Amino acid sequence: MKKASFLIIVVISIALLFGAWKAYDGIYFKKNAGTMTIKCRYMAYACGDCYPQWRTDSSFPAENDLKELIEESFYVVYKGKQVEESLPDSVNKCIICYDFYFTGLMKKTLSGKHKFETDSFQVKMESPDCCN
């Protein structure tokens, strides 16, 4: 009997936590709930993957009322993994020379960082002389 009541309490607690997170997630992203396209640059930090690696074009946050993204780096996830893992070697070698256009949803992680979940992206070279 004790195991059954303990199990019920655990299940109800998990359900309440999940419901609270979904409510917070829905409220926080209510104004930006739709799919959007953003222009980003890869930030090649010296420490590697210790920080989020992407920043938006400076005009994007102001135009879309996302002031919290100005000068902030964030993660970009493509089909469940980081975008860098999905790029061909020719792009990956000179990733800082390209502009990336991601289409998807902006989310916030449990740790308070921003994450962009993209379902498609385009890559355009900034300057042909960049990787020489």
C-alpha cells in the first residue's frame, strides 16, 4: 500500500512540474510562437563548445521585439543535434565565412539560455575571399 501511494505522489508531482513548465513555456513564447527566419553568424569562441555559438544579425532582434537577443549568443539545433554536425566539410572548414538563415522556433532552455530549433536552413558565403 505504501509503494502504491508513493508511486501516485511521484506521478502527480511529475505531471504538475511538466504542466507548470509547459504553461511557462507557452506564456514566455506567446508573442513569438510562430515560425520565423533569422540571419545568424557563427561565433568561433576560443573555448570551443563552452558557450552557445550563434548570434543574430544585429537588425533582427530590434525588428522582431526580441531585445533579449541583442549581443547574446544562443544554441541552434537542427533535427536533434547541433547545426555544426550537419554541415558539409566544405562549409565546416570556413564556417565563420558564411551567413546562415535558419527557419524554426525560438525557445528557452531550463537553464535560461535561448535555443533556436530549426527545421531548415540556408547557407550563403559572405565573401569569396574569406577562406583564402
